[in-house]
Amino acid sequence: MSRRTFWIWGAAAVAVVLVVGLVWWVRAGSGSGERLTPAGREIRKAGVSVVVPEAWPKNALQCGTPVADTYVLDPGKVPTCALSPEPKVSYVALRESDLSADPANSAATTAGQIGGVDVRTTEGSLPDGRTRWLAVVPDRDIVVEVVSADPALVETISGSVQID
């Protein structure tokens, strides 16, 4: 290999590494992601983040229904099937939503702000006795849903929600 060919291939390799690094850096600041923190696993979507227990697996779903304590983030295509009875597990769902068609949008009626961003929230009990807290971030089409039989866990997780 000539010296010139060596430099051309070297420059091409450096360019590829720079482009991949730039794309990774840009995408890290937006969209979905997760990272470990001292408080637990922080999950994020569109600048909205929430901290969940580190031990929880991602997307422990069957027919789109959580079947173990889990966090739901970008689950991909969900098969159309029914799971009955619904397992009484704890979960956090952080999702983009078409708010015009999402029941969470009409359920969340208490206006507030998180990080200076307008949100609507609600908290209540599901028919099976679990506590559910919802936050809708209209400007970002994001819904945060926290469900657990342990109201203290719901309070801790809902209190960790941040919006950049």
C-alpha cells in the first residue's frame, strides 16, 4: 500500500468515527434514553425524565400489559391480544402519545408545572386497589404513568419527574 493510500484510508476512518460520534452526541440530548443514577435508573423521552428502581427490567410486557414490576420505554410493536386478569404489578410508562385520542389526556385535569413546563396531573385508585398517578405534558405529547399497590412508591417516583 502506498503512503498516499494509507493516508486516504486513515482520513476516511477518522471521518467515519467523527460522524458516528456526532450523531451519538446529538441523539443523546434528545429522544429516549436511560442511565443509572444514585437514586435509580433515570429514563428519558423528549426532555421528560423519571427515576425508577434500578432492579426493574425494561418492557416486561405481555400483550402490551406489564407482567412484572417494570418500566415501559419504547416497547415497539405490541401484539393485539388480551391478558386477563391484569397482573397487579408496579410499573412506570413514559410514552409519546396522540393526546387527542389518549384517555390519559382527559383524565389528567389538575394544572401545574414541572421545571417551568405546563403539565396536567391526576392521582387516584384503580379498580384493583393500586394507586395510579398520571402526568400529561401537552407541549411535548408525553404521558408519564406510575402505577403501584404501594402509594409511597408512587409518590417517590412521581416526585422524581423532571422536564428540561
